[in-house]
Amino acid sequence: MYKKKLAFVLFVFFTIIKLQAQTAFKPGLRAGLSLSTISEMHADYRPDFYVGGFGEINLTKRYALQPEINYIRQGSNNVARNFTDPDTQTERVIYQDLQMSYLSISMINKFTFGQGFQVQFGPALDVLLSDNLAFRKTYNDLSFVTGLAYRMPSGLGFEFRFKKGLFDVLDSNYYYNNSNNDYFFGDYNTNVNFQIGITYSFDVK
């Protein structure tokens, strides 16, 4: 068993060395505005920020694979919740701003066209770091990312992305409404995130 594990580690190690010898690698940073909400709710978008780092592995002239690690603040503002006041036994509505912070690990496919225009897409695993939800359905999320970008020869770039979560993150039995969905459309409440920001790629020689 030990020999098999050692052989596997050596195989991966030498494969990475071979790939690095055949491809160009550029590390970089990204940051910007995060606009988020939670689907199937009558709520406002939450403005916040994201920041992260990436490594661009150029496999061909037009195609690159880009692993990323990002810190993203998401959520939704002005979320309505109906409940019965235990003191007065009357129906009340309160509005809350929901906040969730994720460590997002993504693998982005990048196709470059013309003079620096890019189409990007790929999966992301979002690990929950903090939140103010009273009840939730899951701590982590699986998302799909897609977007457009433009990178100048200097390494400075501009990007617009859309990230859609796949898991039901919010417990609608707690964040519910008794007035025939006046505030909620349904109980499949997923993360929705728009990102507008800048990137910078470093030349490594």
C-alpha cells in the first residue's frame, strides 16, 4: 500500500513538472463588487465585495485553465419574515439583512478571442465561513460560474461574472410568509451572485 501511494505521488509530481515545462503560468489577483440575493424571494440585492487569487495555466494560445481561491460576501437585504408575536398573539412582519461569507474554490475555463476578450465558465465549491441566518439547510454550496472579461497587455483586466448556487441554503420553514407568497415565490432558495471587478496578472519568467 505504501509503495502504491508513493508511486501515485511521484506520478502526480512529475506530471505537474511536465505540464509546467510545456505551458505558461501566470499568477494573479482579483477583487471587486459583489451583488447578491437569494432566489425565489422578494428581497433586495446585497452590495458587498469579493477578493481572491488565481493561477492561469495557458494550455494553448486561446485556452487556459484557471484555478481560483476567493473570499466572497453574499446574502440578501430586506428579507421579510412573518411570525406570531408570543406576547400579543398578533401577526408581525420583520425585515432582515441576511449575510453569508464563503471561501470559494473554483476551476475556471478561459477562452480568449481577439485582443484580450475572454469567455469564462466553470464550477465552484463554496465553503461557508460565517452567516447570520437563524436556520439554514446547508453549510456549503456548489455553484456554476460564467462571465466575460477583457485583459490588456499590461496584465490589468476587467471582468463581469454571474455565479449561481445549486443548493437550497435557506430554511423556508423559518423565513416564511403567511400571505400567499407576498414575499416568497417558493422554497428552493439558492444563492445568486453578480461580480464586477478588476484583475491583475503577473508575468513569471
